[in-house]
Amino acid sequence: MKYVLLLFGFLLSAQEKASFYFDFDQDAFNPKQNELFLSWLNKAENREILVISGYCDWYGTYDYNDTLAYKRIHTVHEQLKTKVNSSVFFSEDLKIKGFGERVQTRKERKYNRRVDVFYNVIPNKIIKEETVVYDDPVVYTGQKISDNPKPVKEIVAELQPVDPEELVHLEAIPNRYANAKVGDKLVMKNLYFYDRSGIFVPESLPVMEELLAFMVSNPKAKIEIQGHICCQLGEDPEDIALIRAIAVHNYLVANDIDDSRLQYKSFGSTQPLHKIPEKNEKERNENRRVEILILEN
């Protein structure tokens, strides 16, 4: 689809920003966010759109995250276009920016899965004849917005799976899960992640391989992966416990463990092994953990 951007003169006011949020792995608004967006969009004021920036969270590959960020931008952009020439005008220098997981600092993680719209409120406008035309699937950076982004199920296949020949070796290693019974809960000891992320440190690979070997050698086994955090009571807005439980889940699926055998759940800080605040680093390490609950075996 092609469309026209009208350029105009105006009296500048202070730049403003509106932020709109998306659910995990979604590029469409949920009903609540859609209501908030439409309420903002239908305000009785004229706005010049300067920048549209899209963000997404840690999950998936760089390419997938970039595509998801731009799909979220596209959702907002399309709705803005419904008001073009009535109350919304795109700047001739409109910038569209997509950010995948690489831009997530600790501060930004709290506000991921969003699109920011930077704009000026225009007290007076004078429409000019000059036009600018561009194809809407192509952003100014030259990156194409995919019309068919990869579904979540396909992303895990791009992770680094274990060589099948290695599984024979893994199954021969003594395994803590081997004698586990239904209802048993085992802590994944020495499983460490980079700070407030779902990315394993390399030293944790043997811990993951041990669980993988158990799931391979026990094809009827089903588990629940339970995430816990330390240090803080109450709700964690980033839900790091869930992020880490999902990371374990994704590793197993990437290595051909059927998704139907896996569940995951976040307990946050509701089930600490040690009272919070902890007395030392040892207690903190033991509270921030991933546990495996045996559902079937």
C-alpha cells in the first residue's frame, strides 16, 4: 500500500511521548491497551508524529526480535494512518526505530514490549502541496517488515542443540533425576544466568545437559519447571523467575523434547528457602533457583 505524507508548517510546542504496551510475543494490542491507544488517538488535538520506536524483550533470536519490534511499530503506524490529514500528521523527517533484545539495559527491561510515539501538539497548521510517498512495509532504515514472522515454535529450532551423538555420552553419566519419583522436586544446582536475564552462563551447560539426558532416556517423563527469585518480596515487574523457567523450557524443546512433556511456572519470591532479606550471598544463591517437579515418570 502506498500513501501520502502531507508536509506542513506549524508553531512548535514541547515534544511529548506516549507509550503503548504489548503482551509477551504479541504484535497486536490486548483490549485494555487498545482502549488506551484509541483514547489517546482520538484526543481533540493536532499532532505531528516525529519518531515511532518499537521494543521487545529477551526472548528469541536477534532477527526475530527485530522483526517483532517492527511489527509492533507497524500496528501503531497503521492506526495512526486512520487519522492522517484530520488530526495526525507525519513529520517529513519521521524516524522509525526497532530495538530487539540487544538494547535491553536493566532499566529498559522493566519497560520492554512497547512502542513509544514522540510527537508535537500543533496549535496551528498550514497544509502545503508537497508530498512524500513510500511503501509502508519498508521502514526508513531499509529493513523490511516481514508479513510472515516466524512463530514461537520455530524460533527454538535456531538455538544451539546438542549433537545427537553426544546424547549417548550424556546418558552414561550418573544422573540425579534417574531415581526421581512423581512429586519429587529437584533444584538445578549450579544453574546460573547473566544478571537479571534468561541467558545461561557457559559454566551452566552441564546442568542443562543432565536434565536433557534424563528427559531423553525417560520418554514418558513429564516435568514442571519452576522459577524462583531472591532478595525482594512482592511482585517482580520483570518476572525474572518466569523468564528463567522459560529459558530452561526452550533449551529442552530446542533439543527435541516434546513441548507436551513440559510445563513452566513462576513462583517469584513466594517460596524462599531462606527468609528474605537473606543474610549472605549463599542464601541469596539458594533462593534464586530453578526447580524441577516430576509430574510423570
